[in-house]
Amino acid sequence: MKIVILTGAGVSAESGLGTFRGKGGVWTKYDLTEVATPEGFARDPEKVHDFYNARRRNAAGARPNAAHYALARLQEKHAGEVVIVTQNVDALHEAAGARTIHMHGRLDRAICASCGETWPAPDMMFATDPCPKCTAKTTRPDIVWFGEIPKAMSQIAHHLETADLFAAIGTSGQVYPAAGFVTEAARSGAHTVELNLEPSDVSGLFAERMEGPATESVPAWVARLL
């Protein structure tokens, strides 16, 4: 049985990393057009760097929780293939020992907007930082911003088409294309399950739902599968 799992901010919330769209989420405190769009970066790159420098510091102090470890265990112990796709830009899945496809990029990576070179991000990034390859002062976090195409979409589409079981964990169901993954997986015949603290915007599309904190629901679900 091939299992494809989509994770969102709810998986990392209990590690101290805030969600984005829930009550008190990141986007209730910031104007996303200013800090999470190419246009915002063009207007005020220093402001965008300040925002992501703070998020990088916060993520650096976070540790994987029971949900991350449970998914890593599933990937290790399950007899079939387990593919984890995440909307999260932290590296907590990897810290727990899992292999992950980051469709929205990673906080700990930098990219040059001019030549596309990528490299490990330093703790602090600035608008004046030169690219190590082309020297252009157009370095930015390797994050997929609103209006940009997520990473590895063809690879993800293949996994959804060949999945026997699709699970969405800790996602809001508000951001596409990820919110449409349940439909793609179901169309290919996969059983679908949502694990979330509360129903997402697309909960009605899932065949099965489990509610509760990720640190409780995910280990229980993984134990049942194994």
C-alpha cells in the first residue's frame, strides 16, 4: 500500500511554530502582500528579510514533536512506500528522521532571484547579500510566495495518482493547489483521511476524519496502520 501524506502548519504548532490561518495565526498579524509576495520583496526587501530572519530564529529553536516522530516511524516501518509532502517551511520532519518533499520551500535555504542558485541560509539574511555564484544582490529566502508556483508539482501529481491512501494532517484547506490534493487522490481511487484539530475548509471531501491535537491523533493513526 502506497501512502501519501500532506502536512501543514498544524503538525508543527505543538513544537512552538504558529499556524497561519487560524485564530491568532501569522497572517492575522502581518500583511501577506508586504512580506510574502514577489511584489512586496521588490518594494521593501529589508522588511521581508527581517520577517524571515525572525521566523528562522524561531524555527531554529523548535524541536520535532510526537506527530513528526510518528510519521518518520511510519516511513521507516511501513512495508510500502510512504511519501510525505509538506506545506511547512521548517525542517522538523527531517529532524525527526523523515524524507520530505517541501512544496513551499525551506526557511533554512536561500536562493538568488537572478540566477536561481540555492545554498544554506545563514542565520541572518540582508538585502545587500551577494549571490555566491553570480554576485547579484538579489538573494532571498528559498520560500514559495503567494503568486508563485509551488515546487515539485509534477512529482507530487505522480504520487497522488498512484496513492492507495491519502492523508492530510494539520492543514487549513484554504491554500491551493494543496487543498485540491484530496480530490486528485480520490479520483485515482485512494482512500482519504483528514487529521486535524478542527474541520478544514475541505473536510467534506474526505472519506474519513480524525479530530484532535496532532501529537495525539497522528501517533494513534500511525499505530493503527502499523
